[in-house]
Amino acid sequence: MPAAASFDYALLRVVPRVERQEFINAGAIVYCPERQFLGARIQLDRNRLKALWPEVDVALVEQHLEAIRRICDGHPEAGAIAKMSHRERFHWLTSPRSTIVQPSPVHTGVCEGTEDLLDRLTKQFLTI
């Protein structure tokens, strides 16, 4: 069994109307330096998002969320940020911003492996 490793994570929040400060969780980003792991899981509940703001452009929100996943995966079409180290990408993606997609504060945890981390976080924070 592998030794325990620390990891950092942030939830991705969709804040359709920033001035109202209402949001839904729509994804998670995990970074585990010891396991050289950076990943994101996106799970947008379109109905909940529309309940917060019926006029929201859901397809555009999904594009922005998907871009985050591609950056984590290091896809070439994700641009220069996707070429950075895991650490640099994680810190860039989790830096505070006032856009429609915002990261939560970064939290820390401990894991044995990274295989099911995104599944566990998705079940804990994104499933109703």
C-alpha cells in the first residue's frame, strides 16, 4: 500500500450573477504533488443553474468549465497555461477572480492514491 500523500483541492463555482453572490458547485480541481497528479471533474447541473438565472448562457458556461479540465489535462489546444507545471496550473486555476466561474478557497486533504479522489469529491460536493 502506498504511503499517504497530501493533496489540495478547490471546487469550481458558477456564479451567474456576481452581485447576488449565489452559486452552485460545478466541478472540482485536485493537485497532489507527491503523485504528480492534477485533474478536474466537471458536473454542471443545468437545471439548478437555470433556477439561479433563467437567461444564463449554459453552453458558454460549459465551455469555460471544459477549458479548465483541458488545462488540468495539459491539452495542447488549451494554450500556454496548459504547458505550465502542475503546480503553476493549479495555482493559476485557483487564484481568486470575480467571473462567472470562480474557484472556492483551496482546501487540503490526505489520500492513499489519486485514482478515486475526483469521484469522492464529486460525490461529496457536487451530487444532490
